[in-house]
Amino acid sequence: MEIHYLGVFVLTLVGFTFLYFGAAWIGNRLTRLSEGQLIDERPLKPKQIQIEIMYSLLSIVMFGLISVLTAFLVNHGVLHVAWTVTWWKLPIEIIALFLWNEIHFYMCHRLLHTKWLYRHVHYKHHKSVTPTAYSTYSFHFVEALLLGSVMTTVLLFYSFSVVSLLALPLMSIILNTLGHYNVDFFPGRSIGSLLSFTRRHSYHHSRNTGNFGFFLPYLDQLFSTGIKEKGRRTP
């Protein structure tokens, strides 16, 4: 099947824009309705949300360019996508993509915290010291290209179905936006609990180190890069 580049680019822009603003709207509604605990009480910087939206829209354009590159590689037989769905394989593929997203994000995030890349690239994301629901894609364009390669790189190893591939950005935006809410929906849980993912990422923003994982705490635990409640690394 021949993929049309302009159509892929436009659909990526529309899809990610809808997911970005939709997830932010839902997150803000949940924040108002929930009885969760505010994590970082420092006020937002002047025009922080407007700046976050501007950088996020630029990141979405970068995602569109990556989708065109991916389509080019599929059209030329370098990468392969399964256009028919084997329904019993679908949940397995989605779980595999979820786990790959965790591994890919952790590796990229550790890389972005090396001295040169942090100073020239990742610092833009950390301008949001107090994260918001709009911080999700607030990146330097290089970071957007790096993190946006998650789908392209996994296709080097396996021909996932198009349905499971479409599920990946949906999972990612939901969890990523939740991680930037700055509200602990389950206060009292240990920092290593699965339900403490928002607190872990808020600590990462406020301390600029540690907690490099996406949603799961296990890679930070494995490589001793987690942050303790008092700011020390976990053993």
C-alpha cells in the first residue's frame, strides 16, 4: 500500500493537536474536580502556558515530519507495517509498544540530561519548573525529533499492525499529560508506587535530575536514578 506523504503529514498535525488540547482540557477538568494534593505550589512564570503551547505546536510539526519520514521508509521497503489486524495479537502488540515507549523515553531522557544536550536542547522543557497540562510537548525541536522517533525505531524490529501503532500516541499523550498535572491524585503513596507517577515527574521538573522514566518506576529503580522524597536518589 502506497502512503501519501501530504495526507500523513496533515493527519499527524490534526491528530496530535486534537490529542494535545483534548488531554490538557480533560486534565484541567480532573484537577478542578479531584481531591488530589498540589505537588509544587510555586506560581507559574509569566506567560508560561502561552509559551508551552507555542513550543508544543512546533513539536507537533516535528512529529508530522517524522511521520512523513516513516511513510517514506515504509514506501521504500525499509520499514514494514501490517495493514491487516490479527485481533488476538493486538493486545500483545499494544503492551509491547507500551514497554518500548518506556525504554525509548528513558534512554532519550538520560541522553538529554547529558551536559551539552541539556544546555542546548532539554533546558527548554525545564523552563516549566512548575509543570502544567500544557507542558507535555513543550520541547526544543531537536528533543521533539528525538522523542518522536519512538514509532519509527520500533518498526526496525517488528511489523506492528497499523491499529496498534495508532494506539501508541494515544497511550503516550494520556500518560504524558497526567505526568505534568502537578497534582498528586493518590497522596500518601510511596514515591515508588505506580500511582505516584505524577509526583515523580514533578520532582524531576523541580530538581532537574533523576526520575527519568516515563510512567513506570522500574528503570529508575534498576539504574538507581530515582529521587527520594527528600531529593536524594533511591538506593
